Amino acid sequence: MADSTKRTVRKGRVYPMKVADVEYRAFIWQSGSGFCGRLEDQPQVALCRGRTVVAVRNQLSAALLALQAQDLK
């Protein structure tokens, strides 16, 4: 059986975000009837899903705040 070398290419937008005076870049794309997003260069923040782009951005910023609070402990 031949090895598959398929690559996934997602078309989306990069949204700049500022959380606690730190700049981040969120990549958000449409997936079916909803949206998915993740932060660039932040693999510890999990993929977020929501019905709107704003909901995904809010989830990503909440995940960042939780991660920063955990780091401060």
C-alpha cells in the first residue's frame, strides 16, 4: 500500500488579538456551519470551535487567560 502524502490546506483569516498587553494571532476558518480556530505559535492552547468568529475569539482569549493564570501559580 502506498503512503498517502495528502496535506490539509485551510482557508481562513488571521485575527490579531491582544490579551494582557501581549499580541497574539488567531487563525480562524469555517468548518461546516461553524468556525474553528487556534492561536499561532501557541500549541498549548487547544483548538476552539464555535458558531461565530466572535465566539471562537472569545474562547481563545479565555483559554489564554486561563493558561496565564495557571503559569502564575
